Amino acid sequence: MATGWRGKIEDEASAVERKNAANREARRMSGFSFSYDVEDFISKSNALSLAADYCNSFKHGGLDKNSRSGQELEKMNTHINFDLTPTGFVASARLELTIGGKKYDAFSLATDCMKEWDSFLEQNQIRFSAP
């Protein structure tokens, strides 16, 4: 066991790695192929595949692989509103994506993605304990 603040950090990191290794082994023993199942789930989900294409377009400065959704990100529009109220200005913004000729509200798409992930976790009986 190490001493001092550096030692405590190293001990904590070692404990986290042991826990991660145990989790990986448990998944391997159960036959659950996490990375394959996740990638397959994303590709089969309309919301997640659209979001993946959007994110990968920015990450790589354009898609460097085939589109997961089979569609092309055509444009993004930012809508900004400034409303004058009795207490001052209120600003709001909205991002609109045009993908494959169809317009998507980015917030709605993100909300759909969260619902999809909740579904994935439920289907695979993955639960997180409260902090």
C-alpha cells in the first residue's frame, strides 16, 4: 500500500481497474458481447444512427466511413430568439439539422437518443446504483 496523496490516487486507480477487469470477465463469461451489441443497437436505431452521423461528421470533419443512417447531413440551422419582457431580454436558441431532406430538432433527437439508451439498458438488464 502506497502512502501520501499520490499513493492514495494510485491505490484508488488500482481498485477501479480491478473492478473493471472483474466486470469485463463477468461479461465475457455470460456471453454478452458488449461492443458488438452496442454498435448493432446504434446502427438499428434511427435516432442513435442519426446522432452518430452528426457527431462523427464534426469529430472527423466529415464522415470518414459510411453513414450509419444511410443519409447525409445536409445543413444545420441555428435559430436564435431574443424576446423583450418587462424584466429584460430573454434569449433562446434551437439547432435544426437537415438530414436526408428531413428536418430534425437537435433537442428532440437527443431526447429520443436518451429513450433509446434507456431501452438498451432495460433490454440488457443493466442497472446503475444511485450515487
